[in-house]
Amino acid sequence: MFSLVVVLSFSIALPVVAGWIKYRKLTGDYRFFIWMMSAALCNETISLISIFTVGNNYVNYNLYLLFGGVTTCYLLGLWRLSFSRKILFVWSLIIVLSWLLEWMWFGTFYRFFCYTDIFSSYLLALLCVSVIAERLVMADYRVKRDPVILLGGGMTISFLSSAVTELFWQWGAVNDPGFSSGVQVLMCCVLAISHLLYLIGIIWAPPKISYILRLFS
């Protein structure tokens, strides 16, 4: 069961590899997305090493929770034209304050910041849906015209699965090993679907204009 979870979690390597292959051809917002996915892959690797060496991945999980929340807000600001810098700053600040409050409330890094995870995941999922709605209208509801729709859809799935997993843990699923293992595998399968959407989105990502001009010069 653990091996299956590891394989599904590391399926994020597929869009990362595809992204770096196309990196020079892509515009800045897609490049930023690739850097974010690379950071997520590094976090998965550190988590696996930490579990085997110290028995938990509390520290890197909590640090990545903060990093991922803030960088996602910035990325969504690049993707949705109607987002203002002030709104972007407020969303990021709310996530940072939530993270700091949970740290101060429990006074330790050695537990998962689950409440911040649940709150920020639902908030970011809502923002992703807003981005998808705007980009769908701009693309005349033709998904292939705008790969951001697929990337946003994958992020929405990822954030919702993270929030649902934490809710199960809060409701005591962790006390039932069989049930918790099933939930973990199910959520990893859902994450693998989001990684597949990332991969398709990166493959469909249009090359930047300067690269196209270079080809015909």
C-alpha cells in the first residue's frame, strides 16, 4: 500500500520533466508554474526521506504549506487578468496569518498545521475556480485554446483533495488504520489525475512569440 502511495505521489514528476523540456519555449507564467511543480516534487522527495530517517515530515510539510499558498496566490494573479495586486496581497497575507496563528497556538512545528491546510486549500480552490471561469469565457469555452484551464482544474482538484484528506484525519480516520490507508490511496489517485491535467496543460502550452519568431528568422 505504501509503495502505491509513493508511486502516485511522485507522478508529479511527469509534468515537471515535460515542463523543463519545453521551458525555453514558454512564457513567464508557465515557467513560474514549472518552478512551483519542481518545488512540490522536491517537497515529496524530502518528505519521503524524512519519514524514513526521523519518522515524520512535519517540518517540511508545514513550510511547504506556507510557501505553496503564497506562490499559488501570485500565480493565480498572473493568470486572471481581473485580479489586482491589492487583492493578491490580501489573499497571501490571510494565508500567512493563518499559518502563524496555528504555529503560535500550538507552539510547535512537530505537528501538521491541519487547520491552515483546510482553510487555505478551500480558499485557493475557490480562487482557481474563479480563474477557470474567466479563462473559459476568454477562450470561448474551448479548453485547448487555453491550457491554463487544465492547469487550474488540476490545482482545484489538488487543493480539494488535500482539504478533504485533512478533514478525514480530524474526524478520527487516523484511528482506523484500514480506513485511513484507503482514504490515503484514494486521495493519491485523485492527485495523480491532477498531475495528468498538469502534463496535458504543459504539452498544450503555446510557445512564446519570441521563440516562434526565432524559428522563422
